[in-house]
Amino acid sequence: MDKLTPLGLLIAFVGVIGGFAVEGGVVGTLFHIPAFFIVFGGTLGATLLQSHMDLFLRALRILPKVLFPPDLHMEQGIESISRWSFECRQNGFLSLEEEALHEVDPFISKALNMLVDGVEPEILRSSLDADIFLEYDKNIKASKFFEAMGGYSPTIGIIGAVLGLIQAMTNLQQPELLGQGIATAFVATVYGVGFANFIYIPVANKLKAQSQNESLYKEMMLEGFCGIASGDNPRSIELKLSAYIR
């Protein structure tokens, strides 16, 4: 679990809500259900309107990576490549067949199967390189779903503020309803700006960074597999891949 995500979110909310409380504000007034529905529902609806179903579903699939990013250990990847390289040198490519069957990572499994099948290095590189690019492109586009929410949210917050003021103006003769309308107006603005800057945009940026890390890891593994397919010395492959962790 990524500890920085909940920690950053906690610090942000404690900082804002704590500062509001220190100034004498009543924290309970910040929790306003109508304002939440206006801002969140309007933001989600606008973002869905500009997106297609595949993009939305992929955005939902990669969202857990914010808290639970994939374990990408460059050192372990290099060790695996080195081990497979020695194995191929000693016993041939068919010795990796068992590894390919039990490998859970689809990318690594595909690469191992291609080595077992004796695929030429150029074909192996072009095939795996296309997989890396397409996966990266899809993840970046999915992360932009949350970036779009961050763009719409402040504007929807302003719409919520206007709706709250309209409600307030129609109830000038009823002070209890007048206060409710004004509360909706100001809280909706806070929600719009707060959700965008504390949740949507940081989530989008974090998912982009993780996609870049995944792509870099796969590129490193690709270089290793190409070295194995070309019959390069295991030690030279290891030295070449070590540049990725310097």
C-alpha cells in the first residue's frame, strides 16, 4: 500500500478543516449533502458526457493503483533476466517453458513464451514494444478522466453557488431557508475547488506517474529479453540493464 496517498490526503484535509476550526468556524457546516450531490454529480456527469464506456471502465480499473501500486522492483527484474539468460545459455530456450507457464505477469509470460518459440529478436522487440506503448497510452488516457473531473469540478462548484443564491433570494422572507441557501452556495464552491485540487488532479497525476514507471520497467525487461534472444553474454545484459536503476 502506498502510504503517501492517505497521508497526503489527511494532511490536506486536516490543514484546511483545522484552519477553519481554529478561526472559529463550525466544522459541521462544511458537510452539506445537497452541495455534495450538486458538485460531485455534476462533475461526474459532465466527465461521462465527454468520455466513452471503455475509457470510464479502465479509469475505474486503474483507480485502486493510487493506494495499491504494482510492485515494480528493478533489481529483482534484472536478477530474473540474468537467471533466465544463464538458463538459456546452459539448457536452451525450451528450459524457460516452465517459467512461462507459471508467470502471472501477462507481459513477462508473453516474452518468455516468445523466447521458448524461438522468435527472432527483431520480431520480439516490435511485438513487446507495441504492447508497452498501447498499455501506456490506454492508462494515460484513463488517468485523464480524473484530470477532466478536476477541470469541471470548480465550475460545477460555481453553478452550485449560483443555485444556492437563487434559493436564498427566493426565501428572503424566511430567514431559516435563507441561511440554508447561502450555506449551499458557499459550501458548493468549497467542494468544487477542494475536490479538484485535493482529489481529482492529484489522483490523475499519480496514475500518470505510475504508468510511466510501469512503462520504464517493461522497457528494461524488453531490453533484457532481446539480449537473451540475441544470445548476448548474461553479464553484459546485466550491466546494460543496471543503467535503469542508476
